Amino acid sequence: MKYIVVLGDGMADEPLECLGGKTPLEYASTPVLDELAAVSEIGLLHTIPKGMKPGSDTANLAVLGYDPEKYYTGRSPLEALSIGVPMGAEDVAIRCNLVTLSEEEIYEEKRMLDHSSDEISTEDAAVLVEALKRELETEEYKLYPGTSYRHCLIWKQGRVAELAAPHDHLTENIGPWLPKEDALLEMQRRSYEILSNHPLNRERKEKGLNPANGCWFWGAGTRPSLPAFEKTYHKKGVMISAVDLLKGIAVGAGMKVHLVEGANGGLHTNYEGKARAAVEELLYGGMDFAYIHVEAPDEMGHQGSVERKIQAIENLDQRVIRLVKEQMDASGEEYRLLVLPDHPTPIRVRTHTGDPVPYLLYDSTVALKTNRLYNEKEARESGIDRKKGYEMMSWLLR
């Protein structure tokens, strides 16, 4: 038996008037999910423990079978693991986004226009991070480049400061959300001075792209300690994701990380490459479990784009799930497939919420007849409501 999770990050949403009262998941054309849902367990899963902030960090820990209340130490340390950042027991890792700020003269009066600088390429970002390193680094603070707009600051023997996530405050004035730590605030101020007139950003503006004209710190935490996935669940697992956070969780859990060329965390990622990588690892690579993470629905939710979020969901259905199902069926290998978001990212608020998410659990060896569709409404009406998200992994692997 093989086991597969396909996670559409932020895929769940709320009914929208422009879609006739449907959610993007209800509205999207998803023939493969429709076929699977009719013979699968459909239900609700609570991935965010009560009192914890809704985020991909806590939610994906839960989906992978780790209780966030027990194992979560912050988002950035997980990303630091992914990119091989040296981190001592008393060091603090902090996410550093390359963001687009408005151009008011007074820094505190600027607005957060884009948390991802138009999903800046990793190559462009590396140039800007290098400029920041030259001007900002000290023995106490070290910057490390990551993927796209997502980078890492290590604060030697620092403290876990309360820092606001930029995607939670899009279009808002940044003044109330600036760091209270003087050193972090000063680095953010200077980053705008360094980056706003950088030649690369002038080129981006000429091309109609948002300039990555500032850095923004958030997600502080200390080094995590996760039990090995294989020791806990007696399965060899592989992570397939373009996002450092997910790769970092996998590294912390001792899972294999399979890098897919062209996978970038955006709408135009290499969907087919991710599907093929999972099947190859399961059928020929000795893996028992594959976790396919697709970031695109979440990014489109943050952008507030209904059309692009629907496109991301349809891509997940046709270009990932269809290929995985076809190839696993053709192989004759028995398998169980779990499809779900980690959390909702509703178009209305353009950020994460802690509401339970709909899940679909398919077993190639069990012929259920539920005659349901896969969406938020059907999941609520199913009557299945799993309160502890981290227990879902045991249910999948039973």
C-alpha cells in the first residue's frame, strides 16, 4: 500500500457573490476530484489548534501528524532547516520577505502593497539579498537567501520577538505593525533606502513589475525538534514542494526532499513535474508516502484574485491529481490518497483563517459510494468533523 497527500495550500474559501454564492472550490471545474469524491470519505478537518495563529506552518505540521501545540517553535526556523542555515540552540530565525511598499516620504506612513514583490524570481531576489547583506550584516545578524521573496535572518542568541506577517496587512499603513525591536526596525528602514533605488528595481518598474523595495521581518522562532517521520509512522516519506517552509518541516522530520525543476510556488509552477516526482518515488524510489504541496491557491488568495485562484484549483485537479491517479491506477499498486488544503485563504480577507478545511480520502481498495462532491459545503454536510488535525495522518496510514 502506498500513501499520498495532495495539499492545495489555502484552497478553501467562503461563498462569493460574484460566483453565485459558490466558493472557488465549488465553482472550479474539477472532474477528477468529482470522480474521486463520489467514492471517497469527505469531511472536515481542524488543522489549526484553538488559540494558535492560522498559518501554513502550524497547519502543515498538523497534516503531517505533528501536534502544533507540542512541536511548533516558529515558522522561520523550519525554513532555515530547508536552506541549510547554521543555527545554534539559542539563536532565533526570522523570515525576511522582500516586499513592495508605497513611496510616501515618511517610512511609518508607507503602505504594504505586495508581500511577495510580484512573486519575484529567486535569481532577482538573490541580487537584492546580496545588496542587503553588504550593508546590514553584523556578527549578531546574518542574512541567508532563500526562494523567491522568502529569505532568512539569523539573530545570534536573540529573542523571539512578536512580529506581524506582511500578508495579513496588505494595503494597510505599516506604522502599527513595525517591529518593536530597535535593531530590526532600523534594518527594515535601511532596507528601503538600499533597495528603492537599486538598478534591478528600476528595471522591474520599467517592466511593469512591483519593485522589491524593502525587507519585512516576521515568523521568529527557535530551532525545532521533530520526531523522525519514519520512526513515528514506520513509513519512508518524501516531500515535494517549492516552498522552504515545507522542505524545512521535511528536513526536521527526516523525510527525503525531492526538488522539481521549474517548481516555484506560483501559479505557473511545474505541476506535472511534481506529480511525476511523487509517482516515481513511490513506485521506483522505495518511498511509502509522498506529500505533494502546491502553493498556488494560497498565493492567489493573498492576491485577492478569484479568477486565478479558480485556475490554480483547476490546475491542481487536471495537472497533479489526474496524473497521480492515472499512473497509480496503471501501476496496479494499491494506494490511499488524501486531498485537502492546510487552511482557508479567503478572497474576502486575503489572508489565512483558522476555519476547518474540507478533506477527501480515497482508498483504491475500498468501493465507497458517497455520491458527494468535494467542497466546503459537502464536507460540512457529511457529518464527519475531525477535531484534531494531527490525528489525520494515523487515519490515512492505518
